[in-house]
Amino acid sequence: MRIDQSEPDEPDGGSADRGDVGDRAGHGADTGDHGQRWEAPAVSREEQIAAHARNRETVEATYQAAADYRAAADRDAWAEAVPRLRAAWHEHKERYPERMRASPHTETDGSWVGGEYRRLDPEQNTEASKAHADLADEADRDILPALLRIEAADPERRLAGLEHMVKGEDRLKEKLADELFGKNKAVREALSEVPDAIRFTLCYDHGRYADGVLADVDRLKAEGFKLIKLKNLWSDNQYKGINSQWRRLGTGSRFEMQFHTPESLEAKELTHQAYERVRGSDATPAERREARAFQRQVNALLPIPLGTDRIKDYSEKTDG
């Protein structure tokens, strides 16, 4: 159907009627039938504030809806990209097959060996084994119940990866051997420098991430844990998320708490092997370059939750 875009016919009187309308739109609009000036009804200050608040709520709701739409699109794009990323890492491993490594083990004299440079003498090995058992007991008996109380305070997010809350014994000994190498330290002193012997992860929905992290930092403090360090890494290109370290008062034991979205937790798990290869001593320069490039590729596609800039870095070493 054709739409007629010509001017409408003039009513009887033509321009005279338009002139009359112009008069009414001018001074004549201010008067009533008896020549009295018309005035808009007075609006109270309270009504103005209420109207402003309603308008602001409408604007904020519009912006939030747009942000939610973009976030949903970003998450869809991430889910679509994950199979390609997994395939890319599989191709990397085919080009650079994992090298056979000697398994960490305890020698007949009681010493522990975890590679060419990682060694603990018999006394250190015995103390390290006891330290690991003590940490596992403390994590299960004292720290985990507090974190379960924190988790119960907000059912909209969850603790993830509890099966890995204590680092494996050999992996802890590797860390201790690195910390003790060439230094005159006791095992317990070296243990105090390992930030993630006990580790936890809280995982939040994308839209509630920033508020959830800030609330849970306060909850951790209320449970009696002291914040040692918090690092906001959402702007990093190798790893995205928030990493924090805490100390349990009384024993002084440290534990790590990571704050993730489902997508950033998936990205961390997807890039973990790349991270291990980058830091490994036997990777070639080309392999390291590719592994770093893979980490950047994964994290460039990761959807970033709103409000992460509200979560500030902290270190007790620089506090005050």
C-alpha cells in the first residue's frame, strides 16, 4: 500500500485558522473564559524529589537491562569459544609432548627427591610430612566449617573445588624445597611463605560478582581471619579473577581464597597446564611463547563482570 506523504487539505478558513491557533499558542493560552491568567498547579518539593527518583530508577533499569544483555551475549560467545580453545591446547600438546618426569619419592635414607634440584634431607622430609598432616587437619577441622558458614549466608554462590582444598603432599614438598634451596631456614618457617598450601574458591554468578566478593571479604574478617593480601587481576591478560591470602589467628596458618565467576574458573582450569609449562624448567623458549599466547587468547575472550573496579588491591605490608 502506498503511503501518501502530501500535505493534508486545508480546513475551511485555511491560514486564518492557523493564525487563530497561533494566537491560542501565544498570549491567549494564558487566559480563561473571563480573561484570567492560567497557572500550572504548584508542585511540592517532595513531589519533585519523587519524580526525580522515579526517572532515575527508569534510567538505571534501562542501563542495567542493556548491561545484562551484553553480559549474556559475552557469556554465550565464551561458551561457543571453549571447544575451539580446548582443541587449540590439544594441538599445542601434540607439538610439544609432555616430558617424562621422575616421580617425587622418598629415598631409603629418609630423604625426599622431587627432581634434579628439589631435595629435602631426612629431617626436613619428616617435618614436611608432619606439617602437611597438620595443615590438612586444621583445614578440615577449623577453616572449612567457618567457610561453610560464610557459604550458607548467601545461597546465590558456592564454594568450589573443595576436594583440592589442601595441596598434595609431594606438591607441598616441592614448594618447600624451592623455598629452602640455598637458604638457612627451618621447614616451618618456609611453610609460612607458601601462600596456597590450603586453598579455597568462591564462585559467583556474573551479575552478582562484585557485591558478592565485597560482602564475603567482610564475612571472612568477621570469622576472625586476617587479610594478608588481595590482588584484583581482572585487567591481567594471563589470568583473570581475584586472589587473596588470609591468616588464621592463633596458629598463623595461611590460606588462599580465589573469587571467580563460572567462566573465569573454567578459564583458570583451561590454562592451568599452560601456566605449569611456562613456569617449568624444561620448556623450550618456543613452547613458553606459545603457552603464554594461549593464556592471552583464553583470557581475551573471557566475559568480565561489572563492578570489578570497586574491588581494590590490598597488602598488609603497605597498609597505613
